[in-house]
Amino acid sequence: MPLLIATDTWHPEVNGVVRAVEQTVQQLRQTGRRVEMITPGLFRTLRCPTYPELRLAVATSSAFARRLEPLRRDVTHVHIATEGPIGWLTRQWCRRWGLAFTSSFHTRFPDYVAMRAGVGRDLVWRGLTGFHNLAQQTMVATRRLGVELRARGIRRVHHCPLGVDTSLFTPDGPTHPLLAELPGPVRLYVGRVAVEKNLTALLESRMPGSLVIVGEGPDRATLEARYPHARFLGGRFGAELAALYRSADVFVFPSRSETLGLVMLEALASGTPVAAYPVPGPLDVLGERATGLAGGMEPIGALHGDLDRATRAALRVDRAACVREARRSSWARCTEAFVRGLVPAARGRRVA
């Protein structure tokens, strides 16, 4: 009997949602669960406006229903990971057959749409509130985000923390030859190169040392030409990405709009302290005092309204403390929380 997971973003795309869903699916299958995936690769796709790396599925309701029909009588649970075309079509399919489903809120999609397309933020939020209120549970990575969503009218929220692959992201292993040659301190950013990541706050800093930007995105060419002092490496993956993390002196995270930020956990697991603004996302990784979330006394990074001040403070952090904190966030524990939040599809009921 399968668990069905529907997502609008999947390989070969590289982002935090893909990593979170992928790790969850791997953990579920390791415990013997059968998982069926509904992804854009099953349909014709078009490039997403303002986000060309994202391919959006194009399918009629009837074509989508035919694809899912073999699963309808056997599916035990349905989880919708994203609010794109596949998410909406899966929601519609569940309503048609009276199947209960759960959903996830991974990114501040309304805010990103407003930044990129000038669409009213409140209008998009109203649409997403209606989307998630039909779900039996909406899974969120942090309790802080859960409080925010409830305030916006999303009624049923389940805390499902995200984790880090501590077998890949570790302080033990080879360093990256490029970073070894750069003048220190080496500041590293990993993530999308896009307007919502607030990268200009980092790129306009004149701190001594070197700045390395890892990742792709629609703003890369513009920013690379405007800020020649920074090294833009594009996308890096697997063992090479792990080497980049452990070779940096500090990981700097300028975003003010994250729901969590898996890259911060990856940096900490590699022994690299994090510098960030004291906003949701960094606060949910580093904690209010930047000593972690488990009552620790040692700093694992620094938070400040002046990103350079946060960076200088983070450079003084004991790297071993970063590793100890990150190892509390295993994907096995996170997947257990995910399973607790699932609702049997047979429990379907219509929710106004």
C-alpha cells in the first residue's frame, strides 16, 4: 500500500525543497514503506516565469487523474509538498474522491512572487490559506513559522523539523583547493542567486579576505558582473560542496525571508560557524543567543542587524560546537515527525 507524495520541484532542480523531500523519501523507503512520487518529470513542462530553472508541469485535470487512477484504491496517505500545478491538481483529485491529504509549507511563496512579479502579497497569501486549509495537517519546519501561519488563518499546523546529512557534511575530509589558495578569512554563501536571498547585503560588504558564492539563479550574471571581487562558482554538489563548506572560515547567510535554510545546518555540520541577521530562519537554526536550540552555552555563530559585525563575531566561534549542534538534527528523527503528521487518506472529509 503506497504513500503518495506530490511535488512541483524535483531532480534535476537543486533547492532546499528537493533536498528535504528527497531525504524524507529515502528515510521512508529504508524503513520498508512504499512511496510513489508525482513529479514534473511525468508530464510536459514549461519554464516558470522569473524562475527558469523550475519546470512547471502542464496537464489537464483528466490527464492527471488518469495518471493517478492506478493508485486511488490502494493509496494509504497523500502528502502534497508544494503549492504549484501538481500540488493543486493533487488537491483537486483528493477532493473529487474524498481522500484526506496533508501538505507542507516550505517557502514564503507569496513574498517571493511579490518581489519578482509585483503581484499583491496579500492576494497570494489568501490563495495559499485556502489551499492549506483543505489539508488535514500542514507541516512546517519550525514552530515560529507555525505561529505565523496560524495568525494568517491556516488552522491545522504540524511541526516537522528538517535535518542534515551528517555523513556527507562533516568537518572530516579533504579541503577544497580553491578556497585553500584564497586570502582569508574566507566567507562562503551557498544557495540560490536570486533577489529574495538579499545577496547585495553580502556583496557590498568590504570586509577583508575573500567572498565565495556557490549556486545558480536568475541574478547570477548581473551580480557577477557588478561585484567582480566575489568568486561565483555556480552549482556545486556532493563531496565537492561538502569540501567547500568545511574549507570556509565562516558561512554568511544574508536572507531575511527564509522558513529555515538547510544550508545553515549543512555549514554547521561541516564545522563552519554561521553569520546572519536575527530574523526567522537563522533564529530557528542558531537560536535567540546563537547558542543553538538545545540549551547550549557555546555560540555556533552570530546574529546581528549589521551583517559584518555578525561575521566578525562568528569568526571567533569554536568549530567543534557547531558540529555538536548540527548532529542533533538527523533526518531519521525528522522523518519520524513527518510520519506522525500523516493522516490516512480514507479519513477524507470535505473542509470548508
